[in-house]
Amino acid sequence: MEARSKSIEQWFAAIEQGQIKLPRFQRHEAWRPQQIAGLFENILRSPSLPIGVLLILEVGDKELFHSRPIVGAPSLSAKPNMQLLDGQQRMTALWRALTDNYQELRAFVRLRPNENKPKEEEESASPAVEIEKRWDRKGVLQPVWADDPVAAIGRGLAPLSIFRPGVAGEANFKAWRERLRADNAYSDEIGDFAGELRKRVLSYTLPFLSLPVGTSRETALEVFINMNTSASPLTDYDIVVAQVEEGTGESLHEKVQSLLTSAPAAKDYGQIEDILLSVAALLLDKPPLKKTYLEDDFGSGLSKVWSQVVAGVERGLQFLADEALLNEKTLPSDVAVYLTCALWAVAADLKLDHEGNARSIIRKALWRACWTDRYGKTATTRAFADFRALRLLIRGESSSSPELFDDAVYRLPAIEEIKLAGWPGRKERLPRAILATSLRRRAQDFADGTPINRSNVANRELDHLYSIKFMKVDRNSALVNRALNCALISSATNRNKSGEPPSKFIAKRAEAANLGVETVRWRLATHLIPYDELVADNYEQFLDVRAQLIEADMNALCTGAEPVT
């Protein structure tokens, strides 16, 4: 391994000519605006500060890893001379900020003191770098001043793009200077300071370690994993991505993007990467643990079962939608997602009665995962044990039930526990299980009658059926913040409520619906809300009856059956 260095100007020339690219297994951008600003402040200060060492793999006659250009860089088809193994975030920030390639932000350097700050805060060896966020308003990027050099210098700011290396950068600097002169906003002091900062950027050197031509794929990946020094440490998924690339020459990033195209709802249930790793581990007959993901052969194993993973995720997500578990915020248990998807991977090829039997088994597993405390502690190892038993049950190779189905050990909550369960906005299993069960009958909005589905769940809000104001209690009172006192309704309907008694609000809905009381009665029933007890304005009686309705559906779902009307 050899240590060398290049100036930013030399690095930019290499990027523009396609001489340096990223191995395709590298993660995508992860830096926040503050990190971008800090990078340039280290470069621009006098004396400058180091920003870390890059890791380069020299490319010979053939690339060891498929490559892609740095974001925003020319997409040249030429084979690169180097692949950047570590330092992607720094190099991407340098390239995009200096070429003004970010859509959502623009980077500026302060050339004049900020009059809104005390003088002592402005005194620094490093010129301040400020990141201005951008947004679209009727086709015009805001704030408008960020695109106007004169307006920007009026604020004491100049765009970092005037420091871009190369011919394009010189043109940027000259155009900026001439624009200021044309509006009498230029001074020799400003020009000299900007010119000095430009020299600092161009001459700033980045050291790098170079793995020579002839380095094996295995060695390069081992060095990449062990020496990654970015501000965003490698995750288990990052390492698996590298393993897949090394073992098969395929890009896991591209595989995942293809999956998200066919199953976009996967993003609604949390980190898609975690779901995929867990499903793959189960299908490889391994527990979904960090230890599993770091095994040398896990990446190649994932590639072998990838088609099963895709089939399971596609079928599993559709099943979750059918069961009205529509996104991460309605999930009682994270295990429910990857266990369901893995089980549907097992059942993907079943037809007719065999598929119907599998559906019943998976429904039972899903809802018992939601309603019991089976997956509290050591969830991953328990999920692995249950999956192995359920897989045999679905295939008809065994009649033995998993521990998840053991009523004596993992009992369903009693009706009093259901009554006392807290507010489902908190990430607690039992309140969310109650909410999820109340959505299972396609919970229609009280006012517009729209059934809940994946496309509108994000626009629904948790509503107190008996309001805090009506109950005359503190906002944090456990009496009113109960899952049974909650319904998920549209934001518009929720905003139309007030502190009036439930009977009065429901009467208004019946009158406005033009279809009478029965229409509103039916809409409430789809939430398992008892109409008569709600409009009686008797809170305790209401809780008693709704708890019974929830309990009945819970019992049905946790046996794998469809609840009766």
C-alpha cells in the first residue's frame, strides 16, 4: 500500500475525465449540510486543517468491481484508472458544492462580516461556510437571492462555485466578478479575498492510500471494511452489499431499486434494508442477527435466494395491506413484517386450497405476533424458531405448532387489559394491536366514507372519540389517552371536531351525510365503534362494549379466521 497526495485541482481533473469512479457497492450520499460546511471551513482556513485520508484501488486491464461515477460527475463510459474505496462522502461534497450540483441547497462562503452576529463570533481563522436550503415555488427556486450574485454579496456571501477548479471555475469566477462590477457591488478588498480563497481551494492537497494493481477482490473488500473512516460508519447492510459485489459481481443496490419499483410500499414499513436482510436470513435457515450478516458467505447466499426474497416481499406486503397493517406507524411489532414476508416466500408457489391453508396459518402468525408478547425480548431468535416450524406447517411436512401458537405461554390479553391499554401514538405493542384490529374492517372515515388504504393512511390522524375537553381532564391523562378511545380518521374530519359531546358530533355527521343515522352507524362499525354506546355519552359503558368488539375480532384473527360480521 502506497501513500500519496493530489491537489483538489488534480482530483477534479481526474473526475471530469472519468479516471476516478466509485465501486458500485458503495453506499449513496449520507452527509448533512453541516458536514458539507465543516469540510470547506477546514479547507479554507489559514492554515488549513486535514479532512482525512482517501483510499484508492488502482485499476488495471479490468475493473475488479463494477463502477459508477460520483453523483453529478460526467457519466463517461471509459474505464477508470482508480476506484475510490473510502472517501466518497468527502469527494462527493467537494464535487457537488463546487460545481453547484445540489438541487436542494447551495453553498456560500462569507466574504463580509455578518452584521447580525457579535464581532467576537465572526473572528475566526476560517471563513464561515453557510448552506442555504432551496425549495420550489411555482417553478422558481427559492430563495431567489441565492441565484443573484449581487443580492448574495449584499448579504456578505459568495457562492462556492466561484472556487471550482479548471476552466469552468475560472469562467465562474470572472462572470461573478464582472456581475458585481456592473452593479457597483465590487471592491478590490472583496476581489482579493475571494482570489486568495480560490487559491487555497485549488492548492489544497488530499492524501490517499493506494492499493496497487493486482490486489485481489477479497483483499480490497477487507481493507475497505476495516479502514472505512467516513462520518457515517458502515452498517451491516453496507458490508453485505460489498459481499454480494465480491461474490457475484452483482449490485445489491440495483437489486433493491428494482424491488422498490415492483413493491414501492416496502419503504412504508421502515428500513427496507433491515427487512431484506431479515427475510434472506430466515430463507437461508439462519437467525436474522448481526452475526449472520457478517458471515463470509452471507452475501453469496442472499444472491441465491434473492428471487424468493422478492416473491416473499411482494406477496407479504400485499397480505399486510389486506390485513390493514398499512405502514410502520400502525405496526404493533417489527417482526410481523419480515416474518410475514419470509412465510409468503415459502407459500409463493401454492395454489387453491393449499394457498388458502397457508393464508390462514400466516394470518394466525401475524396477529399473534401483534397481540402476544412473544417478540419482546430476543425477538430475532424467537422469530427464527417460529419460522422453521411454520415453514414445515405451511408445506404440510409437519403438524407441530410453533411456540408462537402456545396459548398457555403466550396468552392473548384479557378484556381488562384491552380496556386499560394506552394511546397508540406511542410505539407500544398492545395499543397498536388494538388500533390495527380496529382498521381491519376497512375503517371508513366518519365524514366522507372513504375506506382506509395504503394511499390515504398517511393523511389520517389519531382522534379522541371522547375529547379531552369534553372529559375535562389533563391532556396527559391516562383516562382519556386509551387505545379504545381512539380512531384513525382523515385530518379534515378531525379538524372539524371540537370539545362537544360525541352524540352532538355524530348527529352533525348524520345530518350532513344526507343518508341518515344508519350510514354513520355503519361507518363507525367499520372501526369496531359501537354507535349506541358512543352517542349515549357514557364513557365507561362505551369502553366496555368496544373492548368486547375488539376482543371478538382479536380472537378470530389469532386463530387465522376472518372475523364474522
